[in-house]
Amino acid sequence: MPMYEYCCSECQHTFEVRQKFSDQPVEQCPRCGGAVKKLISRSGFALKGGGWFEQSYCSSASKSSSGCAEAPSCSSAAAG
């Protein structure tokens, strides 16, 4: 279930609520009862590791036979 972050417009209390997609949004602050607004926050999603391109698709053993090109690095992509 996703975690949603809310902020009270009266007391500025910020809190998180774990809700289903089908649940109604929170409308009142648990601290003062004031109106709340749903905040947009960063997700915790991160990609780690080399990825399928480096590890499987274009392995070093098959580079010469398949004609795989090297993936551009960050520095060369920024320079061009």
C-alpha cells in the first residue's frame, strides 16, 4: 500500500498515512481538526546495479559476434 503525506493548512502539522488506492483522501488533521492538503513527495524508487544491458544483453563474450555498441557514459552524453 502506498504512503501519502499530508500537511495541515492551520497548524502546519505534517503526517503520513498508509492508504489503499481506493481509500478516500484524508480531510482533517488528526492534531487540530483543520483542513489538510495532500503533498507530493519523492518516491523511494531507485535503480541499482549495472542493469540488463551491461550484464545480459551485451555481455563481453558476445560483443564481437553480435555487434553490440558500448552504452554512452554520463560524461560523454553530457558533453555532446
